[in-house]
Amino acid sequence: MGLSRQIYAKPTDSHLYFPFSSSHPAHCKRAIPYGVALRVRRNCSTDDFLNKRCAEYKGYLKFQGYNAVLVNKQFDKALSIERSELLKKKVKPVKRVFSLVLEYNPILPDIQRVIKKYAHLLRSSPELLEIFPPKSIFPAYRQTKNLKDILAPLKFCSENGANQAEKEMGGCFKCGTHCDLCKNLLSQDSKFKSFSTGRACLALPKTLFTWPRVINTNCSM
């Protein structure tokens, strides 16, 4: 009798995926259910295990706000692939690629479509065609500043706003720039209190580490 396989999850696994309402490109949101379905398909060796885990993981995704139609469509797409094909080791071909790095904004047009629309300009030049082979340019998005980054940009700093005693002792101190955050919200202290246990702990001194232990709030925009 052979061994059967299925997905195992620790009891502490909360199965959280980024919410469907988050500001991410549409292809990322489509890829999440598809990637989950591929994992289920690859790791479940029997139809009984497969059906149970598909229903379970579909529920996790729908709980995060994913559209039921999208989830079912991506699962059907993944389940149409034979498990034996997914278990094969795939070697990716080496090719030249160029990333067009942009800050993501939901109001941006479809950048990939724009690249395809004007790709003929690159193909019209033999020199550019040699540098940029067909389908070698693709957009890559980085996270733009969110509300937290704008209102309270925090940086580690060990030089400004802390005297020598504070540097040696460690702790949380104001930046010294008279900003609203330090003036109204930040409390200086060399102890840190746990909200769950109520226990207070001393900050470790800087001398025990190679990087500064003094945490100063640098609020320069």
C-alpha cells in the first residue's frame, strides 16, 4: 500500500493572504488563488484529499474578500493540469530581460499594453532590437508611500537627539527637531512594556550589539 500525501498546516497558521481590496496590481490578485490552487493540486495525492483541501482553501480566500467567481475560475484552471506535470522539475531558459520599475498607482494605465503598443519602435532599429529582444521589457512595480510613511516616516538614528548617556543606556528618545509626533505622542523611556503581559523590560545597551540600540524618531520629511 502506497503512502498518501496532502497539505499540512500548523494549528497556528492563520491562512492570511493580502486582502483583495488592497492596492495591488490586478495580476497579483489573480495569481494568489492560482498559486494556492497549484500548491493544493501538487501536494494532494488522492481525489478525496484534493476535494477537501480545495473547499478549505477556497474558504480562506473568500474570507479575505476574494471574489468567488475568480477563485473558482483560478482553481479550475490549476486543477486542469495533471499532477504529474506539476511534480516535474522545470528548468527556466536563460533570457535577457529588462525591468521598467515604477511606483504602483491604481490609476496608472496598463503599462504592459503600452509597452506592446510601442514595441515596433524598438524593432525598427537593428541596434535597439539587438539590445532589447522581443518580449524582454516588462513592468515591475514597487510600493509607493502610504499614509503612514507620509505622516510618520521613522528612521533609526544614533547621532542626533540623544546624549552620550542615552546612547549607552539604550531606549526610545525624541529626535530633537521639535516635530509634532515627538511633541505630542512619543514618550521617552529606557523601558519597554508588554501590552499582553504588562511586564516592563529594560532596553539592552548599545555596547552589546554592533548596530545602535538607541532608537530616535527622525521625522524629517
